[in-house]
Amino acid sequence: MLTLSPRELLTTTRAVRKRLDLTRSVDRKVIEECITIARQPPNASNMQNWHFVIVGDSNKKARLAKLFRKGWETYVNRPNAAGNLKFDDPRRKATQLKIMSSAQY
């Protein structure tokens, strides 16, 4: 298990997500710090049209997971899904497959 600060977690390679303990609860202060950090990067037309939803209830999490899995199935079968893009460079294709594996996790 990694012991990363919220800043390290959000600014380190995305591959870190496969090493997180997803069964452990997260302190509210840590979540709030993560949201503060996530709001920092530039965004389209400076519109800040993103939203954050914090869900602690296990039943709601399970229902949301079902919706996300349904969305994933729609995405993964699209021609423009990261793993379905065609590249002549085998290294680029390997990268795209790693992206899909990480996203699926």
C-alpha cells in the first residue's frame, strides 16, 4: 500500500490507482484537499463547469458502480475508445492498451 499525500496522489502517474486500497475509508479532510487540488488546472474557457459528488453510502456507491459499468460497456465498444484506436507504431498501441487497462480498473 502506498502512503501518499493528497497532492502526491493527484500529481503522480495515473498508474498509482491500481495500487490503492479501495476498501479503506477516506477522511473527509483528505477528500476536501483532493477537490481543492483538482480545481487548480486550467479548463476550457475558464468556465469551471465541473462538479464533484462525494458518496459515502455503500448502497449508493453500488448503484453508481452499476451505472459506471454500463457507461464503460458503451465506451469500450466505440471505435474511438483508447484501446480501439489504430496506430502503426506498436509502442503507441501498447500505450493505448495500458490506458484502457488502467481506465477499466
